[in-house]
Amino acid sequence: MFHRHLTLERYELAAEESPERAETLHSEAARCPRCAAAVQEQPLRRLLAAWDGSGQIDRPVPWEAALGRAIAVPTPPPTGSRARLWRPMAALALLAALLVASLVTASASAGPDSPLYGVRGTQDWVRSAVAPEPDRARLETKLANGYLVDARHSAVRDDQHASSASMDRFSYWMDRLRVDIRHAARDERPDIRASLTVTRSLLSDMAAAGFVPTSVARGQTTLMEVEAEFEAESHEGD
Amino acid sequence: MRGTDAETGSTTAEPDDQELIHLAAEGDGAAFGRLAVRLGRRLRSVLFRLGLSEPELEDALQESLVAIWRGAITFRGGSTVATWATRIAINQGLSVIRRRRDTPVAEPFLADRSASSTVEENWERREVGEQVRRAVLSLPEQLRVVVVLREYEDLSYKSIAEILEVPIGTVMSRLHKARSHLRRELAAAL
């Protein structure tokens, strides 16, 4: 009678998916020497563990350096497209639209050293101004946290000027948030609470590291006021 | 997992990986940092066992973290964050190996730190460890990856299949071939 020999891999998979099935296979394997050998305890893993890598594996993770690389302003897209433009006016209009779109995109992550930093600030203000009142608080927490991340990044690079500039903007949005949070939509409160947790965590990290201490201390005070306002509104709504 | 907030005294939930990746997608560097620390050991271990030298490993690890940050915004939750991140690291590691012209660099074997071992035991452990290293690195890449994920990271067949985006049967087949190869190579040690 045809007998499909058991392999260690089939047995292991069965053990993961169904211990009962594995037990059945184990019992059946006893009738075949080859199958029995497959399910016996394998010394391979114990032997493989002899390759010790703890010296290289158990090390800190350089996430800050990676983050710095990741959020660096990207290089502009390569130029050189050779679109044929039959109407010069249409071409100029297209170019203008592309420039504006590029500015808006590039300015979103512009740091204090970038010429687009002012554009970013204006863009943020416009977004806040056009946002409906119930949505403004959530937007302002995101904007504030964005600048706080920038400030931390600049502080890690020892760029005091950039760090202070970002903290100024963080403070600006936190001050706005202190007013707007009382109008936040109920269904946005969980997101806002999560964002404020992030803010607290970021400020704690920066305080512990001694980054821009005056600004961080002021930020922590403002955060406490925002949180107090937030909790007061939350309880009133219950 | 719940923790107590030091300032307010209220209990707060520790964000899970999914929450952290979503926060990172919104630009939260601290959340990314926490996620990176959680995943870091596994990413390092996988890259190390694939056979990268120390400078290659550090570079590939950074590239993996950069890819995780940039990819956070597109992460849809089809797999776990750890699965997705491991896949990224493996792809980075394999890219390094394929770009290499030379065969894997002989790594200086790090000294055993057990204070109670004799000199002889240390030497024997080193020798066996070096044999194992060479045997694993002599495996073709596809087989090496499944050995690393199964025997060193202790992942399930299902997880390995998800990471490599292959059927479970393929994982079993590759692992079987890899183990057969390793048993032949390490017959003396076994």
C-alpha cells in the first residue's frame, strides 16, 4: 500500500495548526522507521545555536540617524522631459501649475533652513483657516507635533537656530489649540487624545535630553493647559 | 499592555505596533523610534544571519528603517507590522549580498563571554560556531532565508510564508532542502 512518508516539516506544520493532528501523525509514524526518524527530536537547532551573534545583534537601534536620513528634503525630480508644446501660453500655464504644486509638496516638509519654510507656515495657516471649526483642533495637534518632531531632529543635529524656530511654531499651534480644543468634534477626541499623548512623549524625550530647555518647558506648560481644557470639555460632554 | 501615566496617574494603553506605524505615518518620530526599538533586534538578527559584514549590516539596517518610515504611509495592515518590516530587512539584506562581488567576508568570531567556561570549551565552541556559520552561509539565498527565519527567529511556517510571500508548501520544501544540506555539512559536529 502506498505510504507517504512523514517529513519533519509536515510534522512541525501539523503541530502548529492542530496539536491533535500532530499527535495522530506521531502515533502513525511509529509504524514506519523512516517516519519515526523524522519526528524524533532533531539536534540541528541546538547545533545551529552555536553560531553566536549576540555581539552584533544585541546593540542599540540607530533609529534617529535613520529618521534624519528619511526626512531629509528630497532632491528635485530629474528634469529633461521633452514634451512638445504646441501652444506657448498653455505651456506657461502648465509650468506655473506644476511649480505651485511642487512648492506646496516640497514646502510641507521644509525645515527652518529651507527657503520654503515661509511657504510652509502660510500653507499651515491657510489649512487651519479653511478647516471647519470642529476639525481645527485635530489639525492643530498634527501641525504642532510635526514641528515638534522637526525641533527634535534639529536639536539632535545640534542646530540650535532651526530647533528654536521649530519650537516657536510648535508653541504657536499649541496656543491656537488651547482655544480651539473646546470646539473639537466628539468623534475626533480619541485621535486628539492620542496626538496629545505623542506630544507629551516627545516633550519628555526632549526635556530628558536637555534640548532647547526653555522652549520645551514652556511647551510642557502649554500642553498641561491644553490637556486640562480637553479633559474639562470631555467631562462636560458626558 | 497598560501603563500608568506618570503625570496624571491615569492608566493608558501602550500603543501596539499597528498604532505606532499609523502614528509614524503622520510624522510622529517618537512613535517611529519606539517601533524601531521593538523591531530592531529581529531586523539585526536577520541581517546578521544572512551573512552581512558589520558595516553592511549597519547600512542595511538603516536603509530598512528608512524604508519603514517612508513606507508607513502606505502600510495597510494586510500583515503584521513585524512581518512587513522583516520582509523589508530581508530584501535589503539580499540586495547587499547580490551586489557583492566577493564571497561572504570571514567575520572575526566574537569571543564567548561565559566566565565559567574553560579555555578548551571556549575554543571548541568557537570552532563549532564557525563551522555552523560557514554551513549556513554556504546555502543558496532562498534556502538560507528560511533557515534564518525558522531556526534562528523561531517563526511559524505561516509567518515565514507571509514574510516571503510564498505558499507554505514552498517554505516546507525549501526548509527540507536546507536542513538536508546542513546535516551533510555538519555531519561531523552532529
